[in-house]
Amino acid sequence: MTLSARWHDLVDRLADGVHLLAVSKGHPATLIRQLAELGQQDFGESRLQEALPKLEDLADLKGLRWHFIGRLQANKVRGVVRSFAVIHSVDSLALAERIARIAAEEQCCPQVMLQVKFRDDPSKGGFSQEQLKQAWPDLIQLSHLQLIGLMTMAPIGLSLEQRQELFRQCRELADQLGLPDCSMGMSGDWLEAMHAGATWLRLGSILFGARSMAKSSSVDDINAV
């Protein structure tokens, strides 16, 4: 199938209120432009140094909205705040506080998803449920960021049924906190995530196919396929 056909097929299968985030990391600006011409507006990148040239190349496309989905290092916060409307990977109170401070300096207010781990997984960052509940009173006091939802990833090795249960837990916690969005589900489990209540699906390989650009081993580059 062509890129256009894959995009139309995915969009046609989305439930009401579910949005496709096209994970464009590892793919050139030319493919992003093709999707934008079809009507795709939301694109996800996980490495600032890879994303910035694409943003510059595509600056003429005024309707695009960029989502940062990788692990966010403290020294990259200002660059991400300047360039991305949505940050999916806020995994600690300290990081949220840094984003809020820098966003105030930059006079902007990014939308933020809080990354939560529902299973023990040393390879991924994120709040535990208990840590998030403890930090919640401080998080909701932060200005210059808009808390809109939770983000989670299923550990490698879970069955599809186990992943769907994990996604249900994420949806339930978001509802308890009064957060509308859940960023969950990737190319291998997006249907389970959608049925469990995802509002954002982070889809890369199922949409773009194999990565066109060299894959980086950076720690930034972990949060969607």
C-alpha cells in the first residue's frame, strides 16, 4: 500500500474522539509534507536535533502541530518548549517544574501529558501511580503548562490482552484525575488501546513503513513506533 492508502485506511478505522499522531521520527520532511497534503496535522518527533531541520523545512505548512514524544532531557527543555505544542513524556515533578519555568520565560503554555508506568519496567521512565497521586497537588499548581492527559507504554512481552488491561488502567486513572486525553497504543497494539479509551495513537511503522533515515541510539528515541 502507498503512504496515502495506509493513512486513509487508518483514519477510516478511528473511533470518534481518537486522533492519529503520525510518528515521523526517522522519516524525511518530504513524507511529512505528503501526509500534510492529505490532511494530517499532528506529527510526533523524539529527538530535538532531528526535528528542528524538519520544522524549518516545513515552516510554510501553517497547520502542523508538533508533539514531542521522546524522553526529555533537562538540557533540551527550552528547545522543545520553543518548538513543540504538546509534550507527551513528562515523567517527573522536577521535569514538569522545569518546563513550567522555561515556558513562563518563553511566554508560552505547552500542553503536557504525564508519563505513567503501570508495570515495573526499568527501561522506561514515568511516574508510578502512587508517585503521580503524591505529586498531583503540586502538578496542578504549575502555571504555563496545560495538563491534558496521561501517556503510557506497555512493557515488551505482554500479550495483547494484558496490554489492553494496562491501557484500561491508564484510562481509569486519567478519568479519576479529570484529564481528557490518553496517549497510548503504537503500531502493534493500537486497536487494543483505542478500545480501552485512547484519544491519541502514536503510529509510526504501520503508517510510514521502515524508517527512511538512520536510526539513533539516543535515549531520547524510545516512545513510539
